[in-house]
Amino acid sequence: MIRKLVLPLIAAGMLGFAVWHVIAAHQTVKKVEPPIEPARNPFSKTVAGAGLIEAQTENIQVGSPLPGIVTKVYVKPGQRVSAGDPLFTLDDRELQAELRIRKAELESAKAELDRLERLPRPEEVRIKEARVRELRAALAEQKSQLDLAESSFRGRAGAVSLEEMVRRLQAFEMAKEQLAWAEADLQLLQAGAWEPDKAIAQAAVEMASAKLRQTETNLERLTVRALVDGEVLQVNVRPGEYVGAPSSQALIVLGNIQQLHVRVDIDEHDVPRFVPGAAAWAVLRGDMEKKFPLRFVRVEPFVIPKKSLTGDNRERVDTRVLQVIFAFDPTPNHVYVGMQVDVFIDADVPTESESPGDQGVERNEKPNAPKDGMEDQARLRSGL
């Protein structure tokens, strides 16, 4: 009875379950709208690229010319600054002490130069003159003693010995030499300082002055100032932090955002189709309704490795790109420096190499050209 009743019922139940499972598995899935609508191409033929919004002056990364401890930060993100406004200041105690030493060295060098220029001193001249007068009197005394000895030696024999005569003569010659030396010393003193000595002193003054200016310059450089008018985009430094020279990151980022630029990376394979000055549009990511026209500014004629990645897993990182700069007015809302945008550039523009008669023909399709790329490949293989 079990085999006749239960087993057929189980088999029928399993069959019904299998039919239900097949029907449920083949249900059509409803199409779900994407959370963010992708950007739409506004041109029939286009060159597309990822763009990065930057300031008109580009993003100026401000660093520190000298290492030290930050004592004060004067700006905040979003603040407008003018050229010459202080941004932050480093600890200046060491340079203040060095400044006092440099000033003392300069004063010492100036005093030495002034001393040389004032020579001779009247007091020293009077001393030297007195010494000359003294030696002249001594010479006169020695001359009289010598004359007396000579007269005695010649008048009365044996009154003065020959040895005494020689001693008197030597004393007279010594007094004469001492007077000549004193007179020369007086003339040297009256002549003043030697010109080469003055030149050395003048050079010492200039060297001390240059060292003082160097210290003052370094002291002024401790206060980092803005060199252009713009807006503070980012502040990465705080009071009490130590900064090196050069620093590992941009301490403050500045830029003039009254006029924004878009730096577009064009794949090197699309460069032949790019026409400078062609119409271009940018679309904000996350809001495809916000698109704005771009004005061509320039092409940076150096192809570089691609740095700005879109995040797509299929994206190649070894691609080289040509960077093109466009400008636009920052009228759209929620547009900030550093954002990525999708840029579409019109590629349906006649180039100078195309004749007017070719404008009615498709850009990438020349008359009598093969429609199929396989024919080109076959011709290339046959040529090889």
C-alpha cells in the first residue's frame, strides 16, 4: 500500500516543485534605472577626456624656504589674500640672536675704518715730536762732547786717549741714527693710515654689512607671504609643527579662482583627431544636468604619463596623454578646484589640411578608401 500511494504522491510533489523552480528562475528582471545618469555626448564626433578643475594661476603649492617651528598661521581655507600678505611665520629666536651679532660686527668694522681714517692722532704726533726734539738735543750734546774731545786730543798729547775718542765718535753716530729713526717715525705717523690698510678695513665693513643683510633677509623669509592675489585653497600646517626645507607636502595651496581652468588629459591615440580651438563642453560628475561650455586656452606640447585616473578597473595606467587647458566662468554651483569633470571636444571640425571639397566627405573616410579595415591589414601583410 505504501508503494502504491506514498511514492506516487512524493514523485508528484517533487515534479511540481521542479516546475515551480524552473518558472521562477526564468522570470524577466525589470530594468533598473542607474542611480546617476552617465554623461551624454553633445557632438556627433567627439574627443573625450577626463578633466581636472584647477585655478587660473594653477594650484600654487607654498612651502617654507627655511626649516623651523611654525609659530603662527595667519590664513584659513577660503580666505582671500593679496600679494604680500603673510601666510605663516616660523620661530625667529635663533636668527634674532644672530642679527645682534651681525650688527655688532658691523659696528666694529666701521669703528676700525673710522680709526684708520682719523689717523694720525694729535696726541701721538706731539709725543713723536717731543721725542725728535729730545734726540736732537742729545745729538747736539754728543756733538759738543766729540768736538771737545777732538780739541783736547789734538792740543795736548795724552789728555784724551784714542779709546775715548772712538767711544765719543760711536756715541755721536748712535745719537744721529736715533734722531733719523725718530724723524722717519714722525713722518710715518703724520702720513696717516696706509691706503691698503684702509682698503682692507673698507672690505671688512662691506663684508659685515653683507652678512647683516643676509641675516635680515633670512629673518624676513621666516614670514612666508603670498606672491599673487588669490584664495587659500588648502592649509596643511598648524602652529607648533616642524616644517623642513623642502617640505614633504604643500603647506598652503593658493590659486586665483576668479577664473577657473580645466586641465584635460587626451589619450595619445585621440591626439590626431583633436583640433585646437574646437568647441568643448564639461559635465559635472554626479549631476549630468550641469554642463558648461569651455574656452580653449592652450596646449601644453609635452605628452606625459597619465596621472589622473577615473577609478575604472579597465583603465590603463601606462597611457600617455596630451594636456589641454580650457577656461570657464565659475558660474555653476558646486564647482570646486580639484574636481574631475567629463570633457567632450568637438572632433567634427575641418582641419587646415582638408580642402573645401573634402568637407562633404566624412572625416575618417576618404574617397575610394576601403570600407573594411581587413583590406588594409591584408594589403599590409602582402607588402611585408
